[in-house]
Amino acid sequence: MGAAPAARPPPPPPARGAHGRGTPAGTDSWRSRLYRWDMKASPYAFVAPFFVLFGAFTLVPLLYTAWYSLHNVQLSALDHQTWAGLDNYRNLLSSDFFWNALKNTFTIGLISTVPQLLAALGLAHLLNYRLRGSTVWRVVMLTPYATSVAAATLVFTLLYSWDGGMINWFLHFVGVDPVNWRESDWGSQFAVSTIVIWRWTGYNALIYLAAMQAIPTDLYESAALDGANRWQQFRHVTIPQLRPTILFTIVVSTIGATQLFGEVLLFGGVSGSKGGSEHQYQTLGLYMYDQGWIIGNLGKASAIAWSMFLILLIVAAVNLLLTRRLRKSQ
């Protein structure tokens, strides 16, 4: 018998520090740590710009305004501040101009929000059906919203002009005496409200239209099988399904009415910051602007700003309460 083959020598041990195909032992652990760090930190890095900008341009001015509201500060002497405590707020509560501005804000908001949302709901219901050129109509609905406040207010100011305005010409044509829209109480508020209605009706209509298109078609088919016509389907199917959206638009419109500024300022012309010669359409936004930038009392203007902020918090709380009740009822 032949000799047995010689055994092969064992392979040499790997060199110290070698791992895999020539990769150092600590590389994989370093990469895994980098990957874990990236997975944890990258979301914060993505949202960090928002919080930085929010803090710089919203939170810091908000807190600084709260500090100003507790001091007597004049626009011409910002370095000379004296502690006032709650005196600015007490002066507001005892000021007839503040309550007049609050009443005007509520009145203009009411007579602009209710017709606006009703018209938007009707337009959305019409656009929800298959119409020729529906895309064109949707663009037309959004055009007033894209128009600048200055351009829209200038056009409406010409329409409501006392001498030569188209509105007064139409009133004279039908046998009604012309109205001095800028000087009358109800006339000026109605004129400002029409500007708001014209600008925001199409925007709210598109919101309602998007919500309507999300309603399941099975509900309409079931209602049609039960013999419901289009009006009955609108009342008993569309409206109940749109309750959260309607509540949302009411809250947003209320916030917009509380902050109403550009339309009333430009509509008033020379006396725009005063809201007319008798302050008949001066809103809270105009009152704050008048106190802060015309009179120069930044302390009182800051108190007005925080009063508006508190009003908006109350509106948000009411919205939250109603939303919870709607969820429980459903």
C-alpha cells in the first residue's frame, strides 16, 4: 500500500485588526452608529427650520408684545419704558373706542361670514355635479382670492363712490336715493363686508367642493333609491357629512374677521386708520394700528393685540368643544 497523503497545513490566522474583506474591525460599528444617529437626528433636522423661523418671527415678537403691553412705551422713545402693570388693559376696558371697535369687528364679521359661507356652499354644490368646463369654473372661483387686497378694495371703492359710483347709479335707476357709503354706519360696514365676501367666497367654495368629493357615492345612491331628489340629498346627505368642514370654515372666517385690516384701511382713504369720521367701521385691527403707529402708544397697541389673541383663543376653545360634541353625536 502507498503512503498516506500528507495533511494540509492549517490556514494562517487573520491579521489583527482585519475583518471581512480587508475592512477594519471598527468600520462596521462606526457605520452602524452613524446610521442609528442619522435615523434619530434627521427628522429633527428636517423640522428644525420651521421651529427656528417660528421662534424668531412669531414666538419672540409675541412674548415681546406681551412685555410691551405691561409698560408705557412710546414709538418715539423706545428706550424709555415705565412699568404699567395691567393699566393698559384697564384703560381698554374703560375705553368707548375699544368697545366700538369690538362691536364693529363682530358686526362686519357676522354680515360677511354668513352670506359668504352660504354662497360658497351653494357654489360648491353646483360644481360638484358634472358641468362643462368645470376646471375653468374652479379657476374662476379662486381668482378673487388671488387678487391683491389693494386692487380689490380700489375697485370696490370706485363702485361705492358717492359721486359717480355704479352702486349709487343703480340705486338712482331703480328710484332709491343714493347712499354715502363711507359716512353712514350700516352702509360703510356693508360695503366693507362685500369686499370680504367677494374675496373669500370662492376659496371656501373650493374647500367645500373637496369635502363633497370625498363623500362616498353609496350614500347618494341609497338616498336616490329611497326616492330622495337632489335637494333632499343635499339636506340629508351632503350637509351632515360636511359638518366638520363647515365648522372649520366658520372658525377660520371668524379668525379672519377678527384680524380684518387691509380692506377697511384702504376703503377709508384719508380717514382709513380711524375707521371713518365717526369710527363707524373701525375694527380691532385698525384700532391697534391707530394706537401704535399713528398715535405712537405701543403699550396700548400691544394690549389690543393681546386682547385679539385672547379672543382667538376663545374661538379655538369653542371650536374644540363643538368638534368633540360632533364626534360624540356621530
